[in-house]
Amino acid sequence: MNRKYPGIAAAVVLGLVACHPSDQGGEPRSSPPAHTGQSTPAEPSALLAVARVFASDRGRDWNAYAALPQITWTDPAPVARGPGVYFRQGTVLLRGFADEDVPNGLPGMEHGTVRRNEGQSTLTLIGSQTDVGTVAISKPFYSDDYVAILRNQLGAAAQLVMIADQCAPAPFDEGAGPGAFFELSIPGRDIVYARASQQDGGKYTAGFTVFELTRTHPTQAMAELGCKQPK
């Protein structure tokens, strides 16, 4: 695979399938319900809390994410996953989803479903031994309405602008829908970018919807994926 930017997410998802049982089915999901008539929780969503750190002066520091209450860590510390590449994984809950029968990701006779919230997702920090370079959040099932999901997490605390959509899925992501890129602006923080995509997770999962945060404008990735840019 020669597409550098999407390759990061693909590697993350393949790793998640192996170590974090998930789901099966592959059908696009409807957008999460909007919050109406409810007060906004005092604690920011997991995605917003992570994005605030990622876009801050301390965003490259592994330790800056360690104490976030929205993350339940499965890795006690960053783990080497290749030459010069380190991951740290945990679980987070994306807002706006209901309980579903989610495949357990186990093969053969052990394959089945578990009842849990569809928003229960795997968070992966990716970087070098000293710096965090990318954040990926992978939720079960293909979901088409990226804007609705992101706005449910960000609320009024951040500005979200779509900079490209109709991006081609990876060749091996059979059944996955097109992706998109967003510019994310949080007051008092640097601008960061979010890639939203649907990625195949193998025969014992239902695929994943993945959100990746990066600091560099994804000009090259958008071109390689044949994205459409708003006029």
C-alpha cells in the first residue's frame, strides 16, 4: 500500500481487530440522535477532551493524555509496534449511540454478539518513543453521517469545517463507504485535521468507522484518495 496517510489508519484497525473484539455486519448505520432538551454534561466528550490536548502545546507529550478521565487505558504505557513506532490503546465512549448487538470478533464456534453501546470505541495514540503524532478512534459498524457524529462529540466548543468528501476507501475495504476530511478549530488551540473513514475489519467484525486526528494539512492524502473539495 503506497498511500502513506491512510496506511496509518489501516494498520491501527488491523491491530484493533486482533486485540480488541468488536463487531460484525457491515451495514451502514444511521446517524446518532441529536441531543435535544437535555443539559450539556459538564465533562467534555472523550473526543473533545483528547482533541483539546492534541491541539495544545503539550499535544506531543504521551503523559499529557495519561490522566484524562474519559479514557480507560488498556495499555499501561506506550508499546513498540514496529521500528520507531509506538502505540498506546484505551477505550472511550462516543456520545449519541444506543445499545446494540455487537459481534465479539472471535472466530469459528466462539463467534457471537455482545450487548453494549455502539459508541464504545478503541482509542489509539500513535507516534515515536517521544512524540504523539496521530490519534485514532475506531467505533464498530460503518456509519455514514460523519458530521452528525463529530458534532455530537464537539458541541459548541469547536468549529468543524468539511474540507473534502467523497474520498475513496482503501482497496481492501469492501463494502465501506467514502471518507471525508475536516478542519477542527478549538478556541485557544492550534488547528488540527480529522480524517473520517470506513475500514474493513475482517470476516468476524462489521467493519469500523475511524476518526484520525493529525496536525498537518492532509493535502497529499486528499489528492491520493481522489477526494472532492467544496467550491
